Amino acid sequence: MSVVVPEDFDYSASISFLEIRDQLPAIDPESLGVQDVLAILLHLFHQKPGFVDRGHDLNNTETAWVNAYLFRLRPASVDQGLEGYVVECIGSSVDRMAELM
């Protein structure tokens, strides 16, 4: 399986369950909904300098579209072994990119 790497911005990020409960209290990190995945992704990306939201869309309880890239929140151990999620870019869409231009 090939890895898709967006070239114009570093989308790599991670977040612990503890951080989700603290910063996004309406979200249960152990039972994500469709809206939750997108909310977490946008929360993480907006914290990075230079992020511009050119468009986003819901997908499912694991993935969401941001700027024509499909991102997954993959369960993983993060900061000091805490349970959390790591952002993984799993695809892109030429059609979605064309709509952004």
C-alpha cells in the first residue's frame, strides 16, 4: 500500500484521549462519530502555523476529507504511552482538488 504525502503542508499530528476530553469535551474519544473525526482533524490542523482550510467533508467514523486529502485517525499510543490517535493520510482526490482551485 502506498503512502500519500501532501506536499504543501505538514499534516502529521497526534492527540491523546486525555487531550480530546480536555479540548473537545463533547467528543467521546473511545466512540467516535462521523462529525467527531472531522472535528478532531480540523482542531489539530488549525493548531499548526500555515494551515488554510480549503474545504472539508465528512466521510465515516474513521476518516474525513480535508483539502482534498482523505485522513484517518488511527488508534495508537501517543505522548508517554497514552491512548490516542495518529493522523494518517490515506488518499487524495483529483476531482476534489479541482473543485478547490
